[in-house]
Amino acid sequence: MITFDHVTKLYRPGVGLDDVCVKIDKGEFVFLVGPSGAGKSTFVKLLLKDLTPDSGNIQVGDYHVNKLSNRMVPKYRRKIGTVFQDFKLLPKKTAYENVAFAMEVLHKPSRQIRKQVPQILSLVGISDKADKYPHELAGGEQQRVAIARAIVNNPQVLIADEPTGNLDPATAWGIMDLLDQINLRGTTVIMVTHAKEIVNKMDRRIIAIDKGRVIHDSKEYYAGPMGGDEE
Amino acid sequence: MIGSLFYNIKQAFVQIFRNRGMSAASIFSILAMLLILGLVFIIIVNVNLFSEIVKQDYDQVEVFIKDGATQAEIDECIETLKAKPGVTNVTFRSQEDALAIMKERWGESGYLLDSLGENPLPASIMIEVDSLDNASSVASAAGKFEIIEDVQYYKETVDKLTKITHFLQIACMIIMAFLVVVSVVVVSNTIKLTVMARSDEIHIMRYVGANNWFIRGPFMVEGIVIGLIASAIASGAICLIYKKLVETIGDQVFAIVSSPLISVQYMTVNLTIIFVALGCSIGAWGSIVSMRKYLKA
Ligand SMILES: Nc1ncnc2c1ncn2[C@@H]1O[C@H](COP(=O)(O)OP(=O)(O)OP(=O)(O)O)[C@@H](O)[C@H]1O
Ligand SMILES: [Mg+2]
């Protein structure tokens, strides 16, 4: 599904990603861990074609990501849902409108939007908050809206860059359950995190990066540098 | 779709008002460019019309006859000229004919000529040629006659006019190209303010896979609204200017060169079309430029 083949992207020597080889299968749930500045977000940006590697190949499904033309990037991005630490919700739109927006952008028919958005909102557990604006929602609820928006167009891959970074542990576990559920529906999930406790309890594949290199890739307990328990 | 268009137009006005300093600069920049274009256009179109009329009416050479030439000398001259290649018709114009023609041409001011004591106009021979290109050889042949005082034909005038119009057109294009670029830069800087204010939204749209034209949409609407405001002002201004111009000097121009100015209506309609097209393009182009950084993958 996702292949990084000797991918290098260096901002300056030793900073960025250095000769990374990773293969992620369809339907997997992968944690991406490592200390701050290790290159995790760089990995995510390369995957989203926010950045282009200096060398190496990235393949996602049928897409040769490095070779995508500017024009093809939007089409490619529709295959991938993204969630960020800071939620990135539109402040002037309600929860419902934020999710609907992701469908409007793709010119989905309004009948389909009216049907699908409530379904997704109930899947992420905030049906009752549909008409609230982001500033009226708690952090965990905002992140649920963001996740709803990320999955409403049925992406094959969900990428979450520190989705629990701004949340307290209890709320974070709620989000983890949700991501787990989404993964069970067949979506490949890649989650960047510093949360040791979550990583080690979930019993999933763990890819650890340090100074731009992969230093650990297995389901084993990981005790290496991760950059603090929660952030 | 229509609803979102109205929404975008409303938002465009809100943004234009919010960044009114920069918006005014953009509008002013486009406006200045359009007005210069308009003035040059007015000149070019009128000069073109004038040279067309001159070409049609003056496919002839006029040779003026010295006072005191005898009828025999004149007849001899006429016969020789008739035989020249390219000459289609030769007519004699007496002093009285010349005065009558001038009176007619001066129109309402014609009465001024009545106060002249003696008729100062010379008699002349009009030689019609099949094309202005034959005019020079005919003119030099006519000039050889003793009785001929002066030879006048319009080839040189027409050539000069054509040259001037060409020069004007080229100069105008260079100035325009420069002004268009300046306007695009100013507009793009204005819209950049909106782009920055909405950069989160742009990022989100990009992450959910909106294509670039969809993302540009609202910003292009803003650019086009700026362009439309500028072209509306420019159209109104140029219409007034030209109307005034025709009112004040139209008759004089006609008296001097016997060519009317292009009608106000024709000028306004055409300039408005040009202004709107150009204003919108500059606005749209400016907004595309302003987003380039945000939309490259
Ligand atoms: N555009 C850039 N130009 C130069 N250096 C950059 C750029 N983006 C990131 N870096 C540097 O590259 C390194 C890796 O950054 P990256 O964002 O991938 O780290 P990270 O693993 O996500 O860290 P964190 O856990 O703090 O989010 C950092 O040292 C960062 O300062
Ligand atoms: Mg990061």
C-alpha cells in the first residue's frame, strides 16, 4: 500500500529524513514515534506531497507520489485523510459545516452530503454537537470533528500527526478508540505520537525514527527516545 | 453553485472594504492604465478614420495655376496630364469654384469668407489618379509646366499619418504591457492580504483535496470585482471626456480636416467592452499570481 524506498529529504546534513525504507500494508495500524525533530512530520509531509524527496521513491497505491504533477496532487490527496495536533477546523463553520465542507470541496451532491455527514458525526460520537462552533467544543470534541472530516470522503489512508498531542490522557484514549474503530473498517492508519503509554499498550506496529533514520520497526515494546510521555 | 457565487461576491466586497487602502491602490492602478489606453485608443481610431477618408477623397493631385496664365496654356497642360498613365480624370477648378468649395467646408463659419475683398484662392487643376501610388510621377510631370505654381497631393500626408498611427500603436502597446504588469503586481499584493487572512482555509482545502481552481475561485472573484470597479469608473470617465471633446472641438476638427470625429456612442461602447475585458483579466491574473506560492505542491 505505502512504500518508502530509500527516501531522503534533508533540510541540512543530519536534519530531515535520511535513506528511509518503510513498507506499510493495506489495513495496518502504524505508530510513528521518535524524539522531537526526528523527522516524523517530515515523513508525513512527504506522504502528503507537501514536500518532495531529494532522492528515493514513495509509492501509495497506484500513485508514484514523487512524480505527481501539480495538477494530480488534489486527486491524490483525496485518497488520504489527515488529522493534525491543532485540529485545523474552520472557526466560522459549525461542526456539521466543517465536515460538509470536505465534501463540498469535492463537488459531492448535496443530497449525499446531507445523508453522509450526520452518519459520520454519529460514528465519531458527536451527533449532539453538530451545530456547535469549534470554540464551543472541547479539545477532544474538536479532534473528533477533524477526524470526521478526514474520513468523510472514505480515504484509504488516515494520517494523524500527533492527534492526541493537545489532549489530556482520558480524552486521548477516546480518540485512540476512535482511530482503532476506523482502522477496523479497513482504513490504513498512520499515527505520529509522543505518547509512550498509548503506543506500548496498543500492541501495534511501531516505527521509531531518530535523527532522520528508522531505528526500530516492530510490534515489540519500544523503550527508546520518544520525547516525553504526553505533550 | 449560484448561491456560492453570490456568497463569494459578497465576501469579495467585504474583503475589498476591509483592505480598502490596498484595494484603492489596485483600483487606481488599473484605472490609470485603462484611461491611458482609452486616450490612445481615441487618438488612434480617429486618426485611422481620418486617413481612410483622406485616402478615399484625395486620390488626386491638385496643381495650382499662376495668376495670369492664359486659357491656351491651361488647356495644353490639361491635355498632357490626361495622357499620363494612371490618370483617370482631369478637371479645371476656377478661382470661384475654389471659394465655393471652401465656404461649404467651413460650414457655419463660411460667412467669414464673404468679407474677403478679392478672391485670394488660385485656380487649379484636379488630377484624379487610380491610386495614390501613381501620384508622385503625375505630380512631377505637372510641376514642369511654367504656369504651375505649386503641386499638392496627399500621399505624403497619408504616409505620415500611417506612420504616426503605427508609432502610436507600438508605443501604446509597450506602455500598456508595462502598465498591465504593474497593475497585476499591485492587485496581487492586495489579494495576498486576503489570501493570508484565509491561509488556514486554503491549507484545509488542499488537505481535503480541493483542486487548485476551486481554491482560487473566491480570490479570483475578488480580483475580478476590483477589475470591474476600475473599468466601470474608467468607462464613465472616458465617456464624459470624449463627449466633452466632441462637443468642444468636433466642429473645428471637421472644418480643418473635413473628417468627423467618431461618434460618442461608438467610442463608449467599444471602450467599455475593452475596459471590462482588460480589467477582469488583470484582476483574475493578479489573484492567480497572489496564490502561486500557496498552490505549488
Ligand atoms: N522547512 C524546513 N526547513 C528547514 N528545516 C526544517 C524544515 N521543516 C522541518 N525542519 C527541521 O527538520 C527536523 C525534523 O522536523 P520534523 O518536523 O519532521 O520533526 P518531528 O519529528 O515532527 O518533530 P516534533 O515531534 O517536534 O513534531 C527538525 O529539526 C526541524 O527543525
Ligand atoms: Mg512533528
